[in-house]
Amino acid sequence: MTTENTEIDQEIDEVTLEKNANGEQLIIEELSVEEQLTQDLAKEKDKYLRLFAEFENYKRRTSKERIELFKTANQEVLLAMLPVLDDFDRAIVEISKSEDEILLKGVELIHEKLKNTLVSKGLEQVEVKAGDPFDADFAEAITQIPAPSAKMKGKIVDVLEKGYKLGDKIIRFPKVVIGQ
């Protein structure tokens, strides 16, 4: 009798009776323990692979953001130093009009030291000069004047303030006068 009961218990374990919405009994076979574990393992493996891929994407994205941050971290300090650099340029022009060579030489040395320090931090001058065609992507037109000659129409007549870029990004556009 005990053997028969254990066989019946095993059969009952393998088959489960459930009722559907209409009250009818449905027979659903349960998966064996091995099949259930295999499915659970596959689900966990899939979750692990997705999580790993997501983490790799996160690392790549944060690394890229960190590099961009380092490239432009100096931007505010460099922008604050540009007026000082402009003042040195104006000072050199005015001092060169005087006859004091020693003063000119001293100011030029300080100017070069400042300029080299800023360049070492990634600052570059935007190259525009009188006679270049005007491009709004690289220069800011302050005003238009009648062109001194026909071939200067639409071209830069004068550069009022130098422009600078940090890496590939222009942090201050050159201010120019264009011929009309």
C-alpha cells in the first residue's frame, strides 16, 4: 500500500489541477526540477549579460564625459585671462611708440610668458586677418563700412579683437569690421 501511495503522490506532483475562470479544471504539467533550474539559469544569465553590457556602456559614456570635462575645465579661467592678454597687446603697441627699449623688452617678455602659459593649457588664436573673406562661423561682425576697394566687399577690413579657441571650440570669436 505504501508503494502505491508514493507512486500516486509522484503522479500528483507531476500534474497539477487548476481551475480556469469558468470553473473548469485544467491539467498543467509541472516542469521537472532540472528543467526549471535550466530555465532559471538561462534567465539569470540573460540578466547578467544585459547588466554587464549596460555597465560597459556606462563606463564608456562617463569616460568620454570626463575627457570632455578635462578639455574644457580651463575655459572659465582662460576666458578671464583674455582681457589681460589683450591689454598686453595694446601695451606693447603703445610702448613701441616710445623710445624706451628696455621697458618694451620687459613687457614683451611678460607677454610671451603669459601667452605661452595659456597656449600650454590649450588656448589657440583664431587666425583671421584683413583681406580674408568673412565667415560668420569663425568671426563676429561688429560693423560694416564702405569697402575701400571693390575686391574688399564682403571681406574683413579690420580685426578689432582677436578670437581664441580651446581645442575645437571657439571660446571668443574675433570681432571684425567688414566691407560693404
